[in-house]
Amino acid sequence: MKSVSQRALTVEDIRRFYFPTPIDWVQIDPNIYGRLLNSAEIHNIAAKSLLFREGDHASSVYIIRSGRVKAHQSTPYGSDQVLFLFTSGDFFGYRPLLSKQPQPFSITALEETQVWQINGSEFEQILYQSPSFLRWMIVSLCNEFSALTERITAFTQYPVKVRVALALLILEQKYQDPVVAGTPVDIRLSRTNLAQYVGTSIETLVRTLAQFAKAGYVKLTRQSIRVIDPHGLETLLRQ
């Protein structure tokens, strides 16, 4: 089977760029969830404020209780590259903790956000006492690596129009409410953050979004982007 970089992108490929980190505690062990939260501290993060910086010592893991954050890295050119977007229920910070490395990226709140912060040593103790949780962690680490690898490959080899279409389809899935799956989703992300996620300039992003709006693929407002014709965006992936 050819890799994504060797053929036109398909709808099925989208899932390879998106790894869901919310945990199904029922399948793992409901008691583990209770133990983690009992050892956690709640922190409130104001919009545009940092939770931690790239290069900081990794001493905790985090679960988002409410709100949204972005994971971003500094580039050699002084700009930022948005790597991941995390929302309610997402779980992060375990990779540098377990590998004893510094934080690989910074975390900044996109809106008022509340997180559970779990002490690293307590997390590791709970992790190694639960085989099902440990298995989930191994799978999650593999999925994170695969998703980042696929995204780097596609976002460096495909034209901007395809990258923007792919990013919108990824984010539509990311922000989809499972209770009302299939309904239009408002992607509340600034043009600056979206440009940094796609890896292009704001000017190029704005022109591309205007073309998508003219074609009827999306509806634009100052605060959000709504995908109204996902099939139209999917056709761009097959070109």
C-alpha cells in the first residue's frame, strides 16, 4: 500500500492526521480515572496564557476539563508552528514525562481553560500498576508519533489549497460533538493560529479561504469557519 506522500489524499487518510486522546476509562479501568483525579490539582488558564513553555522540565501530565489549548513550537525563523489542538477530555504531557525529556512544545490557552494537573511521580505509579492503562499509553504514544509524521510529510509536500482543505476537515472532526454528529461545526480558531497550523502565511490563508467560501465549501465569519460542504473539500484531496 502506498503511503500518503506517494498518492492523492483520500477521505480515509484524514484519520491518520488526527489522534483522539480522550480516554475511554470504562474500557481501561474506571478506578484509575478516580485515582488520577483524586491526585490532581485544578488550574485555570486565561485565554492566550501559557500553561508551560517549550524546553521546561516535564513534571506533570494534564487533562483538559474545559476549554481549548494549542501545542506549538518555535521555528528557527522566529515564528510559531501549531502542532496539535487539544480540547475537553484530551490528555497530554505524558510523552516528555515518561522519556525524561524537556517539554517538546509550549501550551497556550485559546480561550478560558481549566485543566487537571497530575503530579508526574503519582501518575507513573498509577500507570505501572494498571496493565490496561499501560497498554493504552503505548498505543497512544504510537498514534501520536504516526499522526505527527503523516502531518509533517503532507504539510511539506502538498500545495497550500490541499493543506488548508485537509486542516479544515481534520478540525471539523476534532470539534465535532458526538451527540450531534454530522451537523455543521463552527471551527473557532483565529486566522493566525490556522495559518500556523497549516504552515503558510496569513495572507495566503485568507485568499484560500475566500476561494473556498466563493465555491460554497465554507462559511466565514470574523470568529469562526463553518464547513458547509465537506465533500467539496474532499474533492481537493483527490486531485
